[in-house]
Amino acid sequence: MTDSMLHPQTRGLLRRIEDGGAPPLHALEPNEGRVAYRDRGAATQPSPPAVALSRQLVMPGPGGPMALRLYRPAGGQENQALPALVYFHGGGWVVGDLDTHDTLCRELANGSGCAIVAVHYRLAPEHRFPAAADDALAALKWVAGNAPALSIDAERLAVGGDSAGGNLAAVTALAAREVGGLGLRFQLLIYPVTDMRRVARSHQANGQGYLLTSDALAYCCGEYVGDEKGFLDWRASPLLHKDHSNLPPAFVLTAGFDPLRDEGAQYAQRLSEAGSRATLICFERQVHGFFTMGKVIDEAGVAVQLCAAQLKAALLPR
């Protein structure tokens, strides 16, 4: 695959970012990076659509109170028990929050007809592995346990996320299988990190020049997990789990110019080979992070609509 296959809108965005000369996130202190990530996202995200409800929640987490945000789709009945997606935001386990993914969660709620519960897990380096993974599983358990009060159907739940959030969703699905009884029906994995060793070919092919770089990935994995020994833990690298059978159906979305492209495909293949249902779609002309950039990249809107449709098909009766 050559640069000529980049979508023209994406190529133009990469050129503007390069010409702007902003420092990469991994060159900033974590708090500076969090502000920069929020500001950059605001420039590329669509305006947030109206929903029937957006409400802040707080739950007791493994490390203290955790913030969540509940969304209900526009046009729905107020107290109807809806299926729900528990969503983990991206940002390399270091940056990102409920606000950086607010528009996306609203879009997914309206497009699917499902409730969305966005989770702000603990961030690295202040809270290192397995803090985020522990928080993610705790959030799913809390939503399942409090479903009636949230007007959520506890028997129709999904987990999802983008990038680091996709990693947490995959890890949570594996952990939930061992717990049992959590009503998990689906996993939505958007260019997920599945192998922190970063050995797939796409890391070499796409490691420079396409927004997410090898240096940034090394920084994020190091800040969250630390070293090679930690990378081998399946809670960091779900691809390395020994058993991928009996997992909820997965929809895995990747991007052609993403360093994470191949490990996302490998994860979908591993699920399928183990007898778990998995569908893989690659947006060949896109880069990592495009999913939330619908203001400047048209294919982002198509990708969001596709994911919402998959979520609806998995959780809502036909």
C-alpha cells in the first residue's frame, strides 16, 4: 500500500498537522497532552447531536469514585429498558476523557437506538496497569448490577472502545466470560491494541507519517504497562490469551494506514478460529484516529453509522 491510496481528505489533514508544527502528544507532559488532545479533537469532530438524555454518573471503582456518562437516544421512550453499550474512550491509556468522546457516544446512541454508558477509567502514568483494565470490568459489573435504576436491559449489554479503549473492551469481554452472568452480547472493537509487543508488520509499514507513530505507541504502552514482561499479560495484550472461545460476537474495525491494522485483523482471526463470531472491516484509505474526525473526513461518518448498525443488529430485537 502506498501513500497514493490515502483518502485525499486524510492526506490534507496530515499535511495541515505537519505544517502546524504542534509537538506530538508523547513529547508533552501527561496533563499538557490531555489538554492538547482535547483541543485537537474539537477541531476535527462534528457538532454533538442532540440526544434524549446525557447524564453524569458516579460509581465506586477499584481505586475510588469513577465518572461515567449515560446517553439515551433521541426519540426513545423515557423509561424504556434499553440495551446498552459500555464504552471506553481511546487516548493511549494516558489522555482522553468523557468530553473527548462525547460526540461519538451521542452518534452511537442515536444511530443504534441503544443506551451508551461512557466510562472514564484511571489514566497512566498516575495509575498504571492493570488499573484501567480493573476499572473497565468494574464498570461493566456496575452497569449490569444497576441496570433497573438506569433503565437498561441487563441481559443485552455490549462493550466497546477505540484504540486503547478497544483494548479495554476486548480485555473486559475475556474477563467477563470468567465472571459469567453479565449479559454481554457484543463487543465493538475500533482499531484496538491487542498485542503490546508491537511485532505485526503494519507497525513497520505504518509506523511513521500517519498520525499515530511507533514512538507514540512505545510511549503509551510504556506509560501504562512498562516492560516486556507486562506486555505478555493477556490483560494488556488480549491477543495473547490462550482461549478465545465462547466470547460474544465482535465487530472489529481497522484502518489501512494504521500501525495497529494487522493486530486488529489478527484478533478477529483468532476469535473466528476459536469459534467466536467476528467480523472484520478495514477502511483501507484511513489512518488511526479517523473514526472521531467526521468534521473533516467523510468516511468517519460512514464508519460510525456502520458501527451503530452493527450494535443495533446485535442488541435490538428484529
